[in-house]
Amino acid sequence: MTAPTAPAPLPPSVALDLEGRTALVTGAAGGIGRACALRLAAAGAKVRAVDRDATGLKRLTARATGLAGTVEPLVLDLTDLDAAEQAAAGTDVLVNNAGLQLVRPLEKFPPEVFHTVLTVMLEAPFRLIRGALPHMYGQGWGRIVNLSSVHGLRASAFKSAYVSAKHGLEGLSKTAALEGAPHGVTSNCVNPGYVRTPLVERQIADQAAAHGIPEDRVLAEILLKDAALKRLVEPHEVAEAVAYLCTPQASFITGTSLALDGGWTAH
């Protein structure tokens, strides 16, 4: 897959001090989750990095050496909902990021995959929020950031499970914002377009088959078709938006969806 040249990574632009705070990031072994875990650890947080990929978590932990905070790996399959809820106990910052994708027409979409996508991407975030809120409420402070997607705001063909999960996550996030407001807890969504991650790269063949085009045309004709900025979003750009929502300056931002979509939703 080729794309316009990515912008050079910049130093963190948001002043964020999370020393003494515990953050939990799901899907932390790669992509957006990895970038978020490193960004929060750089701000001094003790990060519980949750993923079912033990090898990826090991690489993440090594990469975090020398940061102001720490990364503690937790190998966990989020379909174990009770374990997910227990893992969130005592967290100050919760980043619901884990996701999976399958591109198929509705009539060919495997029901068992639909169920798994909704479990990991909607029911598990509910259980994680449920597990985190008692501690957040008790101290009068908390930050919930839900990695939604442009697909939480717009639909695309052949992604029934993913679009359904992200639209549901938007509603869950807003409900958490309303309930959390009296307790000093904010809840927001971050909505990137297509991000340069393995999850996106793995879609190329399925997108080509679903749309009946060669793989080398997928990026321009499908993934970036509706975006004004014709490039993929970088994981570190998404992580910086997540970090901003955890700052004191963002304390009045709750119940919203922050689009990092290159102008996709401007149409």
C-alpha cells in the first residue's frame, strides 16, 4: 500500500502531567493503542497496557523504557467481559481503543464475527467504563476517551459490524459524559479517518474484493475518496488528541466527538 508521504513526527505539543495517575489502554500492542500508551507513559502515567498479543506487549514495554511513567502489560482477551471490568478498577484514565474489522456484504457477513465485533468494541468498553467509574467518582476526577472512528459518524458499505459498534460507542460515550459530569469525569470520542495501522493495511484485499477493483486502487478510490486531505492519519497524531482530552484545559469538553478525518465529514 502506498500513500502520500507522512508528516515527520513532532514533539508532543500538549503539556500533560499524569504523574501518580493510572491509565488503561486497550488494544495497546500496536497501532493507535501503542501510540496512546507511550504518550500517556511519557506524561508520567502508570499505563496498564491491555491486549491479547503478548509479543506485541513485550515490544511495547521495551519501547517504554526511560519514559517518565511505566507500562505494565496485561494479556487479556476482551471477550472475557468479567476480566475486562476487573482490569479497569482503580484507573484514572481509560482509553477504549481495541477493535477489529471484517469487510463483507451484509448477506455474507458471518453472524459469529458480527457478535465478536460488538462484544469487543461496544460491550467491553461498557464493562471497562463500569469497572473504572467507582474509583473516578470517588476521587472526583476521571477521563474516558473512546477511540471511535469517522465510521461512528458516517456509514460505509460492507462494514456492518464495525459501523454498528462505533455508532453504539458514540451513544455510550455521551451517556457516560452525562452521568459523569457531576463527578468530575469527562467522556469523549476521538474519530480518526483511516490511520496508518496494521488494521487498515489488512483491509486492502477485502476492500478490493468487495468493490471489485485491484488492490493498488483501494487507497485512492476507497479509503481516501471522501477525505479532503489525501493521506492516512498517523497513530501519533491520534495519541496527541487523546492526550489533549486528558489535560486541565480540556475539562469543559465532554460528550463530544473530535473528528481527525481530514475533512471527510465536511461533506
